[in-house]
Amino acid sequence: MTTLLLVRHGETDWNSERRWQGHADEPLNETGRAQAREVADELADRSIDAVYSSDLSRARETAEIIAARLGLSVTTDARLREVDVGDWSGRLWSEIEQSDPLALERWHGGLKAWNGGESYEEMGARVVAAVVELAARHQGETVLVVSHGGSMRACRASAAGLAYHESREGLGSLANCAVVELTVAHDRLVAPIG
């Protein structure tokens, strides 16, 4: 069994502006860097064996701040990226609410609402396969994985046996630098015991 500590990246300017990021490579802002330092301090007493990160800069920088505190290096993996939101990337929530409320309604219903990109199901399959593979490399160890809100929700949904769209309501939202602990046993994600 492998323990996974999933961490959402710190805040970016686009987070604070409520812009869709997806695969856009937005850096952390100062608040995001402070959040990363805070979670690094919180995790300093944990025995962590490896640190992996999405290759997008907001996740990578968060991971680097945490890993430096832990005395570890970071390995990036593009499979840990956020969902590709296609033509919604860079757009404000308010803009989509005004210009395409039907698309937003589809999104709330768990459907792909943007042009291009990928669906949450496609992203979820990609991310879950990646973390299960990473866990197999670290049997019996604790692995820190820094990624994105959508990526983490996909992992939480898989562990809970839920479809991705069910996890949005059933599991709640994830703040920047939120930490979620899961385990991988018998090649599948599960919630930790206790």
C-alpha cells in the first residue's frame, strides 16, 4: 500500500480573478507562494519519500517550495495536469455566465461545455492512471503529488467510487494548497483507513 498526499497548487492571479486556467501556464502569485510555504511547514514532520508535480508552473513551483523544505527533489509529469478547458482557457466565469449560460448549465450537469480540450472523464482517466503508476514505483512509501483542483477531484472521485460530476457536490471544493490523503492498494485509489 502506498500513501498519497495530494496537494493543490497555490493561488495564481487567474484564480483570484476567477479565470479558467486549464492548461494555461500561469505562475503563482505572492499569496500562492505564501500558501505553499505554509503547507510545507505543515508537512515538514511527515515522512515523505518522493515529490511529483504537474509540469504546469503553478503546480511545479508549489512542489519546489514544499520539496525544498523536505530536502527532496521534484519530478514533473504532464499527466498530472488540470483538465484542458479548450476555448474557455483565460476566460472569466462572469464572461461565460453572460455569453454562454447554456454551456455553463451543461458544465454544472457534468458535461463537457467548451470547444476543444478534453472532458473531465478523459482527464480523470489520465490522472488516476498516472497516480496509480507513481504509487507502484513507491510501494509502502508516502508520495506527495502536487497538481490541480480538477486532478485532485478526479482522484477523490475514483477513491469514493463516484463519477467525476458526482464528486463536485458530494466531496466539496478544494482551496488552493488543500491537502488530501488517499492510499493506493491493489492498483486502485482508496480513502485512508481511520
